[in-house]
Amino acid sequence: GILPSLEDLLFYTIAEGQEKIPAHKFTNALKATGLRTGDPRLKECMEMLKVTVKTTSDGALDRHLFKKCVQSNIVLLTQAFRKKFVIPDFQPFCAHIDELYDKAKSMPGGQVADYIPQLARFSPDLWAVALCTVDGQRHTVGDTKVPFCLQSCVKPLKYAIAVHDHGTDYVHRFIGKEPSGLRFNKLFLDEDDKPHNPMVNAGAIVCTSLIKQGASNAEKFDYVMNFMNKLAGNEYVGFSNATFQSERESGDRNFAIGYYLKEKKCVLFPQLCSIEVTCESASVMAATLANGGFCPITGERVLSPEAVRDTLSLMHSCGMYDFSGQFAFHVGLPAKSGVAGGILLVVPNVMGIMCWSPPLDKLGNSVRGIQFCTDLVSLCNFHNYDNLRHFAKKLDPRREGGDQRVKSVINLLFAAYTGDVSALRRFALSSMDMEQRDYDSRTALHVAAAEGHAEVVRFLLEACKVNPVPKDRWGNTPMDEAVHFGHHDVVTILRDYHTKYSPSDSKDNSKDKESAEKNLDGML
């Protein structure tokens, strides 16, 4: 018998009965799952694909060539195509995001920040949304490649770095945890003479002083930039010197806060605010926070779980200036806004989103960004306190919908191949045809016998009453497979059924059906 590998099963899934897969069909199918061909995790596969396609006459891959391309990244690809990502039906979800984007696009109002010339020069029409899920599924719409400064969006990231390096207790010796209820650049400290929290300027300046204590400004800056690059999976992170210079000229109040805190090295605060990102790169930063500190597209641990948890907690209560309470109530997600028009939004364990549009409301938050966040939570059950089990009116993109029949034979054979009895029980319960065949006419029983999964073989025969002697296109039965691969326990189980089974008995099979259902109940 011929054993299907994961690569083979993937080939069947994408080939849809054809003998070859055109390279562009593979990359398009990949993009539909939300993965990008430029994903660092798929580097080997993509390089192999480039080389391999050149050797073909028609740019199409047969089973052998396909295997060569995918084997280095087979686990990730298998997850993608079996819809095992956090948003299984990614295309329909993206269509919803695009609708919300269009709705917010037409929002009038708001003022582009003009207290420094560098901010004032952005067009009020710029509007972008980018998202990255915890599995690295990506979607972008609008002006997502235009660089802009993080401004206050850098504050939670700086705080996260400080906690990552020193732990919560140490950091909070110097900074409080309460929302201030005051403008973000107020001079007031709390009762203990500490800044209220890391999301106000005073607190952010203290955070800066805690990062690489005793190092020069240049070293600190490099250290933070290195962190930012890791958070963004090495996507675009830059620095706007012009913004930095003009912030410094108009930054008297920050210097005053700095002296007020007896912190002389405060030049670094505007410098970090002037770190540039694009919507795309910032969505990966947000996704790293959503993913417990692991960057989704590199798999690298960037921040400790403690740093992420504390950062999200503070973003939830203090991230949106004086609108934080309202935002926590209506949107119920950790977020941070900046005067350049960015809103960094985190849906924990699901995705990170960056919205960017320069016109701000009276409280300093992006008008379109706030609208988008509010609409997203009205549509999807992402609010922190949306009860997933009983909130039927909202969309739950984490649940699989759509037409599953096409995929069922693949799922069935995968489960048999990996010995996943609980998945097979689920399939049987959902009245899936357990005798389905792939295009080599192989059944789940063939695959389980070849792999030596005795428990699966027993389940298929006893509970599902499948035909014990189906033949694949090479004329092999499951018994032939078990013998060929030396699985003696499986041979014994099959031998019992060989003798009992004769299709001529099955004229009246309603009784069999009944007993099969009884057996199934017993085994489940």
C-alpha cells in the first residue's frame, strides 16, 4: 500500500482531484488562509517553490515536487489548510473588516494635531486598518504602508519592556496603576508622589528612566529599537528625526515634568515618541501583545507573560486619555491611542489591530479609529465581557462556519492518520459518512490500518460498522496494509471482521443500522 503523508493529504486538499497544482494556485490558496507568502515562518517553503517552479515546463507541481516544497513547513501549512487557525474562515471575516473600514471612512470631523509641524502635514483623508492574528493571519485595508509616529502608542510598549526587564513590583515602586482622570500631560502626581500610571507622560518618562538604567541615551534608544523590531517581527520600524527635533522644541512641558520628577535625562521621551511604524508593522506589535509575548510571525518570545498581562491591564483602564472609562465600557478591549492618529487595539488570544487616521476628537483620539473599534465590538463578540456561550446575536469569527463537506474526507483521513479517535467520534456523531474515499479510493480504515492505530480500527469496525474489506485503486484492503506494515494487533482485529462480514447478508440492514447506533452510543 502507499501511505499518505501529511504532504500528500495537503496535496489532495489543494489539488482538488487534479494531477498537478499550478504554483499560483498554491500561493492563492495560502493567502486565502490569511498567511502571507512573505511570512518569515514560510521562508524555506517559498525559496524552494521559486527554485522548483523554474524546473517545470508549466509552472505546476506534481505530488513529488509539491512535497519537496512544503516539507520544511508542513506543520504550519497543515494547520492553515485544515482551518485550525484562530479565525478559521478568514476571507469572510476580512470582508466584514472592509465594511467597517468603509463605514468609518466617511466619518467627518476631528482635527489633525498641529502642535508640531510634523504632525500637521498629514492629510486628514489618510485612513488605514491592519490586523494580525495570533497565528499570523494578516489583513490590511487603506493606507497601511504610510509611516507615522507612534507618539503615545509607544507608552504601553515601553512599560512592557520595563516590566519584562525588572518585574512588576520594581516598576510600580516608581509609578502608580490608577487612571488619572487628568489630561495626559498634567504635572500632578498621585498621593504617593508617583505618576498616576505609565500611560500619562510623567509615567512614561519614569518608564524610560527604568529601561537600561545607567546606560547612555544612545544605548537606551538602540535597546528600545531592538525590542520594537522584535515585537514587529522585523517589519518596518523607523525614526522620524524631524518629529523628534520639533517635539524637542515644543516639549517645554515634558521637560518641566522631567525636572519635576528630578529626571534629567528626559530627552529620550520625545525621542521614543518619534519612532515610526506603519499600520502593518504596528499590527504585528499589537498581535505580540495579544499572543502572550510571542511574536506570531517569527515565533520568538519577546516579552514575559507578566509584562504582557500587566500592560494589557493598564491599557484597559488608562489607554485612551480621558475617554478610557468610556472605551473600557463600550469596547471592552485594551487599547492605546496616540496624537498621530493611531489606535493600537488588542483582542487577547485572538489578534492585534492598528487603526490610523490623523483627525482627532477633543480628547485626542482618532475619530475614525474610535468608530472602527466601537463597530468591531458591536459586530463580533470581542468585548471582554461578551459571554461567548450565550451571546448568540454577535458574530464569533473564532467558530468555523461555511461548507464543511468538501473538507470532510480530508479531515476524516487526517484523523485516521494521526490516530485521533476523539475527532473520529465527533465526525461519526455529526453523521459524517465514515466510509468516504479519497481519490485513490482509500478509506479511513485503510489509513488507520497502515498506521497501526488499533483503537481507530476498532472504533471504525465496531461503532461505525464500516466495510472491513474495501479496495483502494491498487486493489489493497486494510488487511493488506496491516500485514505489509507489520501491525499484528490490527491484523488480529481485522481477521475477526473478515470472517463475519459478507455483503450478501446486508439486504436487511435496518437492524444493523439500529445496532450500529446502539454500539456508537455505547462507545461514545
